[in-house]
Amino acid sequence: MNIAIIRNADIYAPAPRGRGNILIINDKIAAMGPQVELPPWAADAAEPVEVDADGRVVTPGLMDGHVHITGGGGEAGFHTQVPPLPLSVPVTGGVTTIGGLLGTDGITRHVDNVLAKACSLEEEGLSTFIMTGGYPLPSPTLTGSVQRDFACVHKVRGAKVAIADHRVAPVSSQQLAALATDARVGGMLRGIVGMLVIHIGAAPEGLARIFEVLEQCPYLARHLVATHINRSQAAFEQAEELARRGGFMDISSGLNAHTLGPDCLKPATAIARALRDQVPAEHILMSSDGYGSAARYDDQGHVEGLVASDLHTLAAEFRDLVLEERIPLATALLPVTRNVAQAYSLHPAKGELAPGSDADILVWSEDLRPQTLFARGRLMLRDGKALVRGTFED
């Protein structure tokens, strides 16, 4: 039996809950509040883990819904493929739940690889889900059908496609509507909301095909996530409109002026602006695009800059959102905790600190950096040092 207690926590669930203790039994939060203590039988059952938060902020573990867990890249030859994600990276970044998906390369990497890697990370202690599909149409799948992937493969909670990008053929509104409907119906068969993650490339049309779909099928908005939308001012403004219509705008924390160029909006600034523009807070997400490649191209289509997106930017941009943009901490948490869980039908097990929820708990340092982390009740990070490493990490 696994028993742990976090004492003297300034609890954000993500709503503020005040000072209190959090009791963990096995992989769940058993109790939470100022009077909570270890049960009398705890010492006989197991040696409890005790953490004194000393008044520091304690939140749900971060949820990163867009990570290239098998590695992205490859745009400039096989040597530019990003390697697979090692366990220690999300752990030191405060991330307890990961959504894995393919990047540009759907030839030498496949959805099968994404599923296997997601299972590997879960066996090593994290929680995972995956997106079927990839950049092009027809979508690469596990079972031969997007609907069947949703209905029959437990880890599938989303599909993926790319639009407005030179690496895929143009996608028509009819094709996009059909794929979104496959995600919707496949999710219905499973009892979840099936999501479609739409990679937005640099072409001027941006989200235009999405709005064409919504003119015919407004009910599909709830199923759509437009990602990488901080890549330009135009894409950002279009994504704000999508969120107002019931879809989700996903800011990529790994994309910024350094990785993508001067037109890219700083992620924390983009979220703060969306909130000021009265975009519904529950429809704003942030993900890292971790281990994907941010590529810059010249006029001839040659890669002139290639950088792997850093998963640690998720915590860093959250920190900037609070300390630089002055967004209230409870609001700043939403795009990286509860909103992700609700979008992918994982709430309240994920994205929430409450009795019965999974014990995914992050203790922050005084300057809001990941300090101590429990994932499904297991202590993974303490005082900023990873206590676990992947099976083949040095």
C-alpha cells in the first residue's frame, strides 16, 4: 500500500482552497483539508511519505496535451529526427499527464509507435492518452478506421490532421468535416467526447477551412482543437473566434520568437491577451509541442532553422503568465490542468485536486518552478530532483 501526506499546502484545485493537508492512499487523493492527518493504521500498513509544502502553492500536476512522444522532426533528413521522449523530462517539468501524437513523419513513425510509447510512459508512472492520425489524409490509424480507433482503443481520445501547411495537400472543408465527424461518432460509441487536433500551418488561409465546416456543422465546434495558433497574429485572432464558437484554441508553449521567428506571439502573452479579449477561459489550452521540431523555411522551401520544442516551456510559460502577465494563479492554471482534462473527457480524475481524483500533485517552489511531484500517488520529483528515470536513461 502506498500512503503519503502533503502538509501545509496552499491548495489550488485549481480554484483556491486555502491552507491544508492532502492525504494520498495508493493512487488517489483520499482526503484534503486543514484537519486531515495520517490515519492511525498508516504506520502499520506502510511507511508513509511525508512532504512539508511549508505554505507553498500546490496544484494538480500539469497536463500536456500535445507531445511528440516518439520524437518529431525529420524535415531536413533522417539525422534531424528528434529522439523519443525520456521519462525524466516530463517529471522535471511538472507534467503528470501527456497526450502523444505523430508529427511530420508518418512514414518511419506510425500511430502504433505512439501507442507503444504511451504505454511505456504509463508503465513508468505517468498517465497518457494518444491521438490517432497524423499530418495527411487519409489518416494513418491503428485499426484501419478513425472511428474504430476511438471505439476500440482505450488510449485514443483524439485524432490529428494538418491544414494550411506546405507539408500536406490542401484539405477541403468536406474532408475536414468528415474527419471531425469520425472523431465525434467514434467518441460517442466509447462514451467520451472525441476530439480532433488540427495543426495550423503558416499558410495565409489559417483556420478558414474550420469556419467553413462550422457554417454547415456548428455542433462540431466542441470537438475541434486548433493548435500552434500563436505562430502569427492572424492565426491567433482566428483561433479566438473558434474558441468563442465553442472550440478550443491551443497555444504552443514551445513556439516563440526564438524557435519560430519574430511573428510568433509569446505564449504567456497570447493567453493573457485572449483572456482580456473575453475569450471564454475554459476554451483556452496550452501545450508544449514537446519534442516536435519548430522549422523555419526559406523562399525555396529549404529548412534554415530547426529546433526541438522544449516540454519544460509549459511550466515556464505558466510561471510568466502569473508573474509577468499578472493573471490570477487559479485562472492561469486552467489551460494546463482542468481545461485539458475536460476537453479530453478525463475530468474529474485528472486536472483537479479533490477526494477521489488521481493523486497527480505538484508542489511549486516560491518562485513557481516545479519542486515536488506525485504522479498517480508515486513520488517522482523531490526538491527539484528527479527520483525516477526511464528504463534506458543514463
